[in-house]
Amino acid sequence: NPTAGKGSALKKLPIIKQLKYLAESSDRMLKGESDDRINVLLIGMGGKYHEGGYLADTIMLASLEPTTKKVALVSVPRDLAVPVEGKDWQKINSINAYAEMAEAGSGSLATSQALSDILETPIDYYIRVDFEGFVNIIDEIDGIDVLVENTLDDYSYPVAGREEAEDYESRFEHLHVEKGLQTMDGNLALKFARSRHGINGEGSDFARAKRQQLVIEAVKTKALSKKNLFNPKVIAGIIGEFNEHIDTNLKIWEMIKLWDIFKDTNRTNITNKVLDNSVNGLLKDGRNESGQYV
């Protein structure tokens, strides 16, 4: 612990100097750094205020290469069937929920271990955020700029709080996001990332995964900009989300060191992949014994 014995003195420093102190105090290696491969699992879920809130809505592996500053984002479909101990084959998005029912706070680790077994690669860290935390973080950094690749029109996007409305049509709204560079607040970014019924090829989980990667890249770019990185109010706001909405095994010094290594990574050094059922894809789809799509 680089701050051992200096806790009271550290607390008296402004937050920016605290972070700087922790960064400069740490000469330890990140997990995977010695092998030049750091894997971080990103998990999105609805949260306790949503029906089925502990089912993983987004599963994405960020694979980082420190020496080249290159990043690969690999999206894993929620419907991927995987073996679960004592439960035969289940959709991978259910592992987080099963683990949370057995022991609160264990879902992120359980999901990362399952995916590590499937991909036969170590997963060093995980970050899990619920919808409210996702929206709040984007609003804290004053929105994001997303380069929308295809115009999104979803005529069946569910309206929060209207799930059981007697007027069936009022349960849904038309979500329209035009192709091109779009500025999004937290709510629009969440809708863009979650939409499942878009037309013109945007209705599949695989298209959805591509949009989620665009959002993750945009958050990274905006959050690490000088305007936000050195704004104590923004940093304090994001840290505040950790208590309620974020679960991670990253320590503060590890977060800072990751930022220091990859802060200058631009889009040309980011590879985007989606595990899918295309002609050259690694997956094929079908139904399991219960008739569920997998």
C-alpha cells in the first residue's frame, strides 16, 4: 500500500493531487502486464430497480496490449450458451443473476470466470455498471459524441414505467438517431446502446453490440479529455457512482496506471470485434431444450 501510514495527510490533499500522488507512488505491475496482455471484462446490467435487473445486458471484453497501446473490444452475445455448474447449459447473461442470488456481489467475478473458461484466456479485471450509473457518468462528463454508422429507427423502444400501461401503444416510443456525429446525453446513449428492434439491419444483438462499442469508445474519449480529467467536480461525481452503481476489482492505483498507459490510444489503435453467427462468424444459432433462442 503506497499510502500506508500517510492516510491522514493524503486526505488533506485536493483530489487531483491525491490521484497524482497515488500514480507516482505506484511502481507495481498490473495483472497481465508482464505478459503484455491485460484483459478487462465490461458488464452492463439493469440494476435492482429493473425487472430481471441482474441479467447481464452487455458483456464486452477489453483486451489491452501495454507495449503498443493497442486495444481490442470483443462483444459477447447475451444469448451465448455456456455450461454452468449444476445447471447444464445456460445463457451467459444469466450467470451474473444466478451468482447474485447465491451471494450478493459475486456476479461479476462469476461471469468473468465463466468467460475466461470459454475463451481459454485469463480475465484479470472486471467492471460492472448498472443503467443508472451509466446514465449518470455520461451526464457527469457533459455527454458524449458518437459517430453513428447507420441511422437507427426503432419503433418499439420500451418507455420506462409504461411496461404495463393499458394503452398498449403508449408502452413504446419511436427512437430515431441519425447517421453521423451525434451528441448524446446519458439517456439517449443508453437507448442507443440498448435498442433491440431497429430496422435496416439494426435489430440484431450483433448490431446492438457494435453500437455499444461505439458508445464505450466515445465515453473513453470524453472522460479522458483534459476538460474532464482535471475537473475535480467531474472526478468526484464519477467516484460517487462507485458506491451505488459500479462493481469492480480494480484498485485505485490500478485504474490510474491503466489510464496512464492507454490515455493516448486513439481509434486507429482500437480493434472492434463481435462474436456472431455470420458466414465467417464463430457462432451458430438455434434453440435449446427449453425452446429458448441461443
